[in-house]
Amino acid sequence: MSRYISTYALIFTLGSVIACTQAAPVQAPDQVVKTFIAATEKGDWGTADGYLTERFSNALRPGSLPSIWGTVGENVQVRNQEVTGKTAYVWVEGTDSLEDAAQRLGLDPLTLRKYLTQPDLADPTYQQLAPQLVGMRLEGETVTSRVKITLYQQDRGWRIEVWQPDKPPAASGSQPEKPEETEAADPGENSASPTENP
């Protein structure tokens, strides 16, 4: 009799372990992005890299993730998400002082202010920076950067495939109508285009 009880106890225990493993919550795309952002804020780039698709991670130069993500700015907040099948888009916004944003782009603050308010479309430097400027708007002395993150649902859960500057909602003092958009987080860093789910 005790042998049967032990067998049932073992089966119950194994069943409980399996159920607990299967019941682990699956993160939604916006939760994955929040976890990624939290890792970047701690400087835990190994963990952050684990939330990228293998294709995106392999396309980055070793050690380049901090500088590429740094273009988003500080105080990054998730704004909204859109999910269609196994592809999701999450929009985030970060802020920087005009001075810090200009330094990040290799400009002086007055030039960046001009580029965001009264750009000279014939200026070669402006043309070169236009893909990044499309996601920025100026409010007083603060630059808000809006980024669209593309995620794919994989066996490991949702993973980030790419991010790119995305035009913020219309606001006074924002950049011109439509500088040419870009499909990569950093030109030359990630040539993979998120056109299909691998």
C-alpha cells in the first residue's frame, strides 16, 4: 500500500513541477521592451543582448549595442504597441537636453536647434543626419526622440529585430514634414530588414 502511495506522490510531484514550468508567464512585446530598457539602464548589456533576435545580435559590431541604443536618449518610456500575428511594433520615447542630443550627433546645440526648426535641405550635414532627425522634436531645451521597435515572436518568446527613428506626433517646434526614413538602428550596423519573420 505504501508503495502505491509513494508512486502517486512521485507522479503528483512531477506533475506539479511540469505545471509550474509550463505556467511561466510569457512576456508581451511591450513587456520585453521594458525588460530590455531596464537592463540597458543598469548597464547589463549581456542581458539586453539576450532580448535581440540572433540575426540582429550577430549583425552588430561587438560592444556597439550601448552606443546604438544610446541614440534613443535618457528616461526611455514605452508609449504604445501594435501586434499582428508574430510581428509586433512598440513605440518608445526618450528625452535629452538639447546640448546632450547635439553632442551625441556631433553638432553644436545651435545647429541642432536649426535642423529641428528651420532645416536647410541643401545642407549635406543635414541630409546625412535626416534619418535620425525624423524621430526628434524640440520642446524648449529638451529633445524628445521617438523610436519604433520591431519584434518577432520566436521559440524563446518575443525578441527585438530592429529599431528605427519614427516621426513623433505633430508638435510645435518639431522637425520638417518627412526627412527620408531609415530601416536600421544605425546605418551599416544592421543591414537586415524586418520584412519577414525568420
